[in-house]
Amino acid sequence: MTNWQQSLAKTRYVMDILLLFSFMIVSAPQATGIVLHEWLSVLFIAPFAIHLLLHWDWVKQSLKRLTSKVSAKERFNIIWSYLIYLMMLLAFVSGFLVSVALLPTLNIPLNIQDFWSKVHHDSATLFMPMLGVHLALHFSWIVKLTKRMRATKA
């Protein structure tokens, strides 16, 4: 692995850990309160976007691989990654549509509908086990890179 590839792998690793921890904080509105939950959710967009950008080469290649002969596990991983992305977008959009703190603070009037409240709750709740599967699918990469990161520190 070249130095550039190692550096990119380390950057992905660190950003993915930050993404996971920031998600854990954002996904607990009972602990943070609704106001902080909404504002932290806006800030969460940055690490989420960085995650996508750092893995953009995978995103581009995955569509090509999906139409070629790949293993069932890889095909599932690709489809699952796109589904989890769509679920996150649904949670984001519906979250903005049910904002009780963020949008009113910005003087954006909003008529909150029960439908969007349910969509937000259900998509956010469903996202959590989906994230668990996503992490499980990438577990070997996580372990391998963790060992590599520890070895470079020693």
C-alpha cells in the first residue's frame, strides 16, 4: 500500500469513527433535548457528506460492479449501502419537516404534519439496525485497519 493510500485509509478510518460517535449523539434526542438534537443534526450533515466523499471511489465503482458478476455478499453490500443512504436522507428530510426548534429559530414557518413525524421516527429507528448490518459487513476492514493503525503507533 502506498503512502497516499495509507493516508487515505487512515483518514477514512478516523472520519468514520467521528461519524459513528456523532451519529450516536444525534440519535439520542432524549439525552440532548430536541433543540440540541436538531442543531446537532445539521452539524451531522458535514461528517456524513465527508464520509460519502472519502468513499466516492467506492460509490462510483459500485454501480458498475452491481451490473457485473460479483458475489452475493458483495451485491448485498452494495444494495444495502444504497438503502442505508436513502434511509439517512429520509431521516434528514423528514427531520427538517418536523422541526420545532431549528426552522422556527430561522423564521421559517412550518406546519408539522403527523405523517412526517411518523416517517422521521420510523426511518431513524430503522436506520439503527441498518447501521449495525453496515458495520458488520465492513467488520473485517475495520479490524484490519485497526490493527494497521495500532502497528504504526508502536
